[in-house]
Amino acid sequence: MSADTNAVTRDAVAEHEAANPAANVTALIPQTLGGTFRSYVRGVRSGETGSVPAVVGALVLMVIFGVAQGNFLSSSNIVAIVQQSAPTTIMAMGLVFVLLLGEIDLSAGVVGSTAAAFGAVLSVKHGMPWYVAILGSAVFGGVVGLFLGWLRAKLNIPSFVVTLSAFIAFQGVQILVINSKSNGVQVSDQTLHDLYFGRISPAAGWILLFAALALYVLVKVVQNAARRRKGLAVVPVTVLGLRALAIAVFGGGFVYLMNIDQSVAWQQREGIHQWGVPWSSVIILGLLVVLGFTLTKTRYGRHVFAVGGNEEAARRAGIRVLSIRTSVFVLCSALAALSGLILAGQLGGVSTGDGAGNTLLLAVAAAVIGGTSLMGGRGRIVDAILGGVVLAILQNGISDLLQGNNASAYELIIEGAVLLLAAAVDSVSRRTRR
Amino acid sequence: MSDPVLRLRGITKSFGPVEVLKGVDFEAHAGEVTALVGDNGAGKSTLVKCIGGTYSIDGGEYLFEGKPVTVRGPRDASALGIEIVYQDLALCDNLDIVQNMFLGREKLNSRSRTLDEAEMEHQAGSALASLSVRTVKSVRQKVSSLSGGQRQTVAIAKTVLWNSKVVILDEPTAALGVAQTAQVLDLVRRLADQGMAVILISHNMLDVLKVSDRVAALYLGGMAAQVKTSEVNQTQIVELITAGRSGSLGLNPEGAAA
């Protein structure tokens, strides 16, 4: 009887296989524009919200503030918003790595400003050139991150506790590093100031946009060619073309806005221009390319996602979970140092207490608003940029809109509510996702 | 009859004073499904973990393709070509099928050292096709969107990718419905037809009878019997599991502890 069962199953299988040989399964890529759009909508509705909340949020806020205040959408205010978003965005980029593992780094704000103070001291008191100051600052951040990551990964102390301790302790370290009765260290180096205020020439802006666009198209074409060689489904040319067009239109609009000359009458008489894409935007674009590449195209990035998704699976697959976990804290603190330096450029130096308060939480909010999950396993570098811009719009608009004695109180309440809202969107979308 | 790919002779394993494996003989042949059955506590998991290198064996011989080998850890076992598909599948929900199948062994472009997504997707697709998998719509689906049976399929198909010689499946159908169980059993059969030695741990006698070529029954840390599935019926297997013997098969009453 059992032998029969066995034979029957096998015969059935053989027959079935002979009747319809299985085709090679490949990716299911919609081949028409309508199909691409429908599959995107389906994804959003099933919880893959991606950039939608951030983009919608930015547009809604721009309309509200634009209607409420005439000069909100002036070119000088838009440049200001872009510049204001930079420190938060760069810190959020580092936090994306930490959040991908389902960890948190509460110390990034304070550590970043402490590292910036270290860089500022190198520049001001020891007369080091700007690149040594930046490098020293980044190394300072990296070493701190290594220590924090080691405490989390090796000693298994929850990251919440490790980084909360660091948040407190490094406020003290910051005072020691600054070591001054004036409660701050002033930066005099022009390059360090330019990290925030610097602008590249209008022509350089257009060249950069063209280069970025060319790089995007090149990468996509090479990818599609490789897929076609292997007989895999490819993204249709029309869809690729539309995406490139969207980047060109959006990027072109951005560069155009940044290139409007904002110089006032006396500057024009002197031949001074106030125009060009901010340095900070160029830095952010560079980081987007490098970090995005790291996260999506390298083995390391894949392993970061794996550890964030299922630590046990990652370990069984031979991934060195401990080093991955440590490395994200190193990256986060080093990027926080860069963020701190740009903030120092904005404020003209580092004062005790910089980077404390809600600096860090705003960066977390930026990553989460952009679509990075607080629970780990999901996030992109571009999330940091989207979220950073939304928050900069909010802060800039609110501070002008709210007047009176309690303005700053309401501002804090609204910022807190926005972080909560972003986290709620994350939780709800996580629940609907199947 | 071919020589077994994997042969264990007189394997013993103790945890402190508790002797879990008392001289177990076991063999797995290429192209065959060997069902490993036994009651809870009979030593199935321990035996599997000894084969997979998670536990080191205390005594006995471990022969792979006829040669004695020492397996000191899971890496040694995978180097030999032994893969274990655990019950909790060890897949990352946030990654897609291709990414999961290549996890920890990603293919890189030779020049740029970046992930060779096209090659990985191609190989993953071929592996699924070689197992006649039709239930998966796209290999770029996230694992979180897959059903239990599909997840099991992905975990099993992974072993095809790595040209494994011995595949151990720990209760692959335990959490599945009727239709999905049938699909996974088909898959198990096809793995063996591709020339792998498949070891199937199962509590479900119907599954065992349906898909296996041999049955190895563990009883209180000893191998009660290893017989051809075609020569036994369900009652006999159940007796081997619960009493260690069935008619002329199994352990002698006086030798039960040997």
C-alpha cells in the first residue's frame, strides 16, 4: 500500500512536469506606464508608503505657509529653508543606518556638536587647516561611535541606555573640549563657515545637475543591459525616461531657484552676487550617492538590512552581526560630526549646549517622516533628505506664522506632534503591510 | 545499492549525565528521501544538530562520501555540502526572495565588486524552475508577502542553489495546510530526484509514507530500525516510534538500551 502511494506521487509529479515545464521565474515588472502606476498605487495602499507622506506633507505645508505669508515662497526664503535643512538631514542620514537595525542613537546630536567643537578647537587654537579640522571632527565622531557600538553589540546593553548615557556624558565632554569661560569657541576659518553659507557658481550648479542626471541614466542603462543579457524582465524605457525627466525637471527647478540672484542694491553696485546652489546641498547630494550606493549595491549594505530584518537569520547565513551592529554606530556618529560642523558654520562656532535639546529627535523625525521605520529593516538614505526638508519647511514657516509670547511654546508642541504623527504613520503602515 | 553519502556509526552524545544518543547508526543515500522519525525526546534534534555541526559528537564515526570527517561547527558542515532547513525558516521578512536565497553568499560583479543582482536573480529563478515551483509570482517579492508554504519553498530552494549534497528538513510541513503540504512534499521529492540525499524529520506518518524511500526510527536515543519505506506500513512505523520494535523489526527487548 505504501509503495503504491509512493509510486503514484512520483508518477503524478513526472507527468505534471512533462505537461508544463516551469518557466524561469523572474521579477514581475509592469511593462506599461499604466501598469507601473497601478502597481505603485497598490504598493502604497498595502503599506509600502515610501516617499508619499513626506512629499504630500511638503506640498501641503508649502501651500499653507505660502497662502498665509506672502514672502514664504520668495527665492531667498527657499534658499534659507534648503540651508536650514542641511544639519538635520546629514544627521538623519547616519540615523537611517542605526534605525535600519532597529536601534536608536540618542547621543548623535550632542556627540556631533562635541566633535564639531573638537574640530573648531583644532582650527582656532591650533591653527590647523580646515580639512584637518573636518577630518579630526569625523574621526572624533567615529571613535565615539565605535565605543557606543561596542557597548551595544558586545556587552549587549540596550542602545537606548548606552546612547542616553552618552547624551548626558558628552554634554560634559563638550564643555571640557571647548574649555573656555566664554561658553563657546568661535570659528574664524572661512571654509568652515562656507559649509553652511557657501554657494557654488550658477554654472557649476547646472554642470552638477547634468552630471548627476547622466550618472543616473548610465547606471540604469547598464543595469537594464545586464538584466536583458540574463533574460530577465527589464524596466521599460518609457518608465526610465519618465523618471529621468522627473529628476531633470525637479533638479532643474531647484538649480534655477538657487541661481536667482538675491543680492541687494549695494551688493549689485559692488558686483557681488548672492546666488548658486549651497555647498551643503552639494555635500548632501554626494552623501546620497555614496551612502545610497553603500546601502543598496554592496554586500555590507545588504547585511545591514538582513540584521535589521532577522538577526538570527543573518547569523545563520554567516553574517558577522557584531561588526555590522558596531559599524552603524560609527557611521552615525561620524555623520553627526559632519552635521555638527555645518551647524557650527551656521552659528559661527560651537557653544556649550549645542546639539542637546531636540536636535537629535528632529533628525530621527526627519528619517521617520521620510519613510524609515523605527522598528528596523526598512529605510533609505533619500528618506533623510525628504524628511529634513519637510521639517525645515515646518520650522521656517511656523516661526514666522506664530507670533506673540507663547510662539516658541506652540512651535515645540507642533514639532513634537509631527514626530508623533510620523511614528504613527510608520506603525500603521507596518500593520497593513502583508 | 549505492554507498550512502552520509553514514554515522555508533554516534554517542551526552549532556552532562544525560546520555541523549546511545550509539546511533544512521545513513542517508543520494537521490533518496530518508525520513527520520521518533517521539519527542527520542534524540532527533540532537542527531540533526550533531550532523549539522551545532553539537560536537562524543563518540562514533562520521563518514561523508565514505571518508571519515570531523565536523566542528556549522561552517564545516556547509563546506561539506550539508544544509539544514530549520523549522523557523531563518528568512528575512524585509528582503525579497533573491536576496534571501543569496544571504551571506551574495554574488559580486567581478570588476566593480558591487552586488550582481542580475546574476543572482537569474540563478534564483533557475533554482525555483528546477524544482518546478509555480506558486511564486515574482522573485523580487518581499518574503513578508509570502505564505507559509511559499516561505518553506524559498528556504528549500536555497539548498539547490548551493549544490548541497545532504539536505536536512526539520518538520517542513508542520505549520502548513493541506494544499501547501502537498506542494512542499512535491518539492522534497524533486530535491531527491536531483540527486540530493534528503533527510526529512516529520511527525506526520502520511507525509513519511508518501514521500520517503527509507524510514529511520529513533527510540530513546537509539536507532530502532532503518528500513525501506516500501517494506513497512504505518502501524509498524508507529510501533517502532512508540515501542522501539515491531515484530521482527527494531530493537531486541533485552538490547533496548544498547
